[in-house]
Amino acid sequence: MDEQLVLAYSPDLGDVKEAVRVRLRATVWWRLLRWTAWGGGVLAFLVAGLALLPPSPEPGTTALLLALGLLAVGCAESLPWLTARIVFRLIRSQGDATAVVGEDGARWTSRDTETTIRWGLLPRYVETPRLFVLLTAQQSGTGFAYLPKHGLAGPADADRLRAILDRNITHA
């Protein structure tokens, strides 16, 4: 069976943000980074509280610790947003895209690019309300691609796309 499905869509920042979030959630290093940043932030707040206690309160140290705690959490939490903005600028510069999904893999075409990816490179997928996000096998990897549902010709095509994906890769 060599069924193919065509998606045509314009770049959308919301799609890219969601795809980046899915990719990051699927990686071990992202969870470790977030837990470390939040743990460091909480620890900084606790030590800052202790630095204000008698007998010798230190408001300068407290302010520095609070700033460092906020900085750690702020950096970790802004990473997905920043990554999505950078990726989106690249994608948007190529204009509208077409994706053709079949039994061998998927091919994306835009103004200046054409990329073919076989299922061996992206053997897992996650479905969200907006997207099908294709992921690399490694949980430490960064590779991903996405297929937006708004690029489908009709609602029944989501079931057809899901069937193609289920025959060829694993639902994560």
C-alpha cells in the first residue's frame, strides 16, 4: 500500500512553539535542566531568607541570591520560547510549505528547500490537538519535524495521516 497524503500550510509561530515544547518534553536533558534551574532557584530563595535572619542580616547577599534564583528559573523557562522564535524565523523566511507523507517517509517543500526524511530518522511521533510532531529515537536528541493539522484538506485526512504514521512509526 503506497498511500500518500499532502499537507499545505503557512508557517505559524504557535505550531513551532508547540512542536518545540513537545520535543523538549521528550528529552532527558530538558527535564534535568528545568529541575536543576527550579531547584537552584528554590535553594537560592531559602538561603536568601536565612541571610535576613538575625544576628547579622545581609540584605546585599539576599538581593544577589534572589536575583540569581530568578535568573536561573527565567533562563530555563524562556528557552522553549526563544528556541521557537529562532526556528520560526527560519521557517517563515521560506514561505508556504507543502508536506507529502507516504509509506517511505515525508518530503517537505518550500520556496528554496526540499527535504526528504525517511521514517528511520524520525521513528516516533506525538499527536497534539494542533500537530503531529515527529521525533528522533534518541531521548537526548534534538531532531524533530511537525505536520500541522490545519494543513490537511479535511478532517478525515487526520485519520488517514494517523494511519500512515501508525503503520510506519511508533506513537510515543
